[in-house]
Amino acid sequence: MAAQASDIKNKLNQIYPEIQQYGVGLEVEFDESKKAWMATFKKDSHQLSTHLEEQDVDNCLQGKECYHFGIQLGQFIRNYCEGGEACRL
């Protein structure tokens, strides 16, 4: 089964409620030139994009691990979300 952007986004929203809690925008798309998925997190004027290899995405969707997303998302929220202390994960 090929991964779909909507599946990835739904999975991330499920395992990282901070995305919605802090109003972080999330876009997911496949980058043909890199042969990888791109996840872009946005909050106000701040943006962070990260790429994930297809195997990492498959592992995440199968419930094995979503480690690579977690590091980037955690860093983004700590650096850019509103509320200072409330942004700690």
C-alpha cells in the first residue's frame, strides 16, 4: 500500500496532539526530486521543513516508529510556539 499525504498527516495529528494544541500548521507532500516525503510545520511567520525517507514513513504508518517526525516537531514547537513554558513537550 502506497502512503498518502492524508494518511501521514492524520497519523501525525494522532500521535502528536501538540500540532493542534499549539495551532501548528502541517503540510505533507511527496517530493519527486528527492524521492522523499516533505513535512512542513508552520506557526505564524516561522516555518520548518523536513524530509522523510519512504521507509521511515512506512514504519510510522505501520505503528513501528515515528522518531524522525518527533524530533523535528518537538524542536519546532519548543522554538516557535506561543506561551513559552506551555510549549514544553
